[in-house]
Amino acid sequence: MSTVIAVVGRPNVGKSSLFNYLAGKKMAIVDDRPGVTRDRLYTKFTWLDRELALVDTGGIEPYSDDLILSQMRQQAELAIETADIILFMVDAKCGLQAADQDIAEFLHRSGKRVVIAVNKCDNPGTVPPEVYDFYQLGFGEVFPISAAHGLGIGDMLDAICHDLPLADEFAADSEVIKVALIGKPNVGKSSLLNCLCGEKRAIVSDIAGTTRDALETSVKYGEQEYLFIDTAGMRRKSKIDDAIERYSVVRAVSGIEKADVCLIMMDALSGPLEQDTKIAGLALEAGKACILLVNKWDLAKDNNLRQGEYVKQLQTKFSFMPWAPIIFLSAKTSLHVADLYTLINQVYQAASRRIATGLLNDVIGEAQAMMQAPSYKGRHLKIQYATQVSVLPPKFVFFVNDRNLLHFSYERYLENQIRQHFDFAGTPIYFLLREKRKQDG
């Protein structure tokens, strides 16, 4: 699971520039597959073998010249509750502002670790004297950076990662399966949570956006324990006018990061839409096992919906995650809800599956014998050795003669071969390449 870092600060201090820099460096262990639309609200990357998720909380400012601090407090508190670490961005050119001190006051009450990034220090080797004023905020850690030019960001990330655990390699199995319910507003997430729990845990309403927080509920079904995370519905970005709605999206992203399995919920009557694929893209970027869940299927007959045709629509819209199973249910009538538990267990087991190195190399060797990699300038890719290095999601390291020789079509072929031999239904799998030039043939 990634460490969630919430970026807070006044508007125009450079949060977007920082996101562009981190995302543009291609540091993320993610899959740029067609159909996955990145949202600048959230970016995931690794630094010093630590997995980090950077979440934008939007600019904090009062809505009037009267400095209505209650609005600021509400936004800051939501960001604080969401994150593991707070990255407080300020502006060196503007210097210490009264609004910075107001934000700092709220952050001090959180008990969370706060790191101050003083942005717009654009001259290499020169620290503007204004930087030292920010030590007055009392957090101890102040880093001059230039998000536009990439200056000082490495030192800042080194400090952030200093006490964080390394990225999991075969993390210990948890007795609790954590499941996030994600989707657009009003698709029935709260109704499904109540159905799964057998009690009225979440407020159910036809008004979109009823759920603001990420509600967590423990359920035991049979011998297995689950933690269900009911996240706020994620609207299209252009429709997020309300600051609280924006923070609901932040909480939903945090819910995805906590989860082992994501249930991507859709309304059967509205059909799979572009926003559904964007939400699924967030779960895919986080490396989570996923289930496509079509709710309100009790209304299918009255609306002339046919399951076969609907599956084809889903396969087209979600072509970037063809491994995700599909289930049609009704949270209102409990139709197929019991089957959902079985499916959750299956995809969790797939995401936790560990393949013996010898068996994996047998499959890879057979795959290379059946189909040789495409040549480039007379050279072919040779995979000398492969091993699995982590689970949730499964990641495999391939030791190769030249990583540039792996064509995306051959990578897809290798993935299909692995999936045919081992049950990874419901989970993404990732390939990492390492070169062994001494054995280059």
C-alpha cells in the first residue's frame, strides 16, 4: 500500500507544477495502457523503493474578503484526515502570508507529519532569504524547491521517505480483505454497503453526493473478515465546483489506496460511461484487483436490457482491463449479492498468488520457444531469467539482454501466456525489466 501524501496550500503556489514534474519523470510503476485517462488530481510513483501517492487537495482560500475561516477549516480537516503525510506548499516569491499561518494553525492540531515545500526558488545554489521566514510556522522541515525546474525536489522526497517502509515484497498475508466501493454518485454504493452488512450503515438517498466521507465497515461472512470502504461518488472534474466535493474525490482516492479489491460500480440504466472508465483507471494505476459491478439489474427486464449485449459494451469500454470479472446484481433486492463475496475472494487470491521461480521460467521459456520476439536491427529480445518479486499486485522481474527490444505486442503475448497458465483473473500484473549485458547474445 502506498503512503498517501496530501498537498495543501494557497492557490497558485505551484501544486500543479509539482504534479507535472513528478508525473512527467515516469517514475510510477503503472501501466500506460490505452483507455486509462490520467487525472492530475492524483499521481503515483516510487522514490527510494518507497511507494508514494500524491493527492491534490486544491487551493485553500476563503470565499470572501472577510476570511471566513470555517470554510478553510473544513477543507483542511478533510485533507488532514485523508493523508499519512501533509506536504504544505508555500510561495517564496510571495513570502510568508497570513493565510499560510492560518493553514499552519490547523495542520498543527492534526498530529500528522507536515513537510513544508517552499516553491519558486528558481536560482540553483541560491536560497532566498524569505525561505527562512517559514521556519516560524513551527514544523521544523522546510525545503526550498522549484517545481518548474525540478530543483530541490529530490532532497525533499529523500526526507519524506526517510522513515517510511520499503515497498512490499511478498507482504505478510492479512486476515482482513479490504474492499473499496467506487463509482459515480448515485450508482448505489451506500445501498450495496447496507446490503452487504445486513444493517443500515450508510445514508441512502437519490440525491447525488449524499456520501461525503469514506465510510469503513467491518463484516464477517462465513469465516472471512472484510473491511468495506464506501467512498464518495466521483463526478467529472468539470462538475466539481463545491470545494467539499473535491475533497470527497481525495477521500475516494485514499479509499482506493487502502483497498485490496476495488468494486467499480455502475448504474445498469445509464450504461458504462466515460467517467466510469476514468474511475476504473484510478484503480488500475493503484494496482488494485478490480471487479466491474453493474447495479440495479432488477430493472433490466423492464428496460429491455440483455446481459450478453451489456457484457460486450463493458468489454469495449474497459478494453484496458480485460481481466476484470463482471457481475450483475441489485443492492435493492439482494440479487446476486451473495455471489459477490465469492468473487471478491477469488480476485483477492489471484492478486495474492505467488508463482515458484522454476515454474515461471518454464512458462516463459516455452513461450519464447513457441514465438520469438520481433527483431529490431537484427537483434531479438532474450529473457534469461524471470522471478516474481511481489504480490498485491503481482510483479515480475525479467532479466533481459536489452530492455529496449521488448515490443508492447510481445509484452502482451507474455502476459497472456502467464494468465493462461496461472489464475490471475481480476488483477493487473506488472513486468519490470533488468538488463544482463554480460550475457547479451
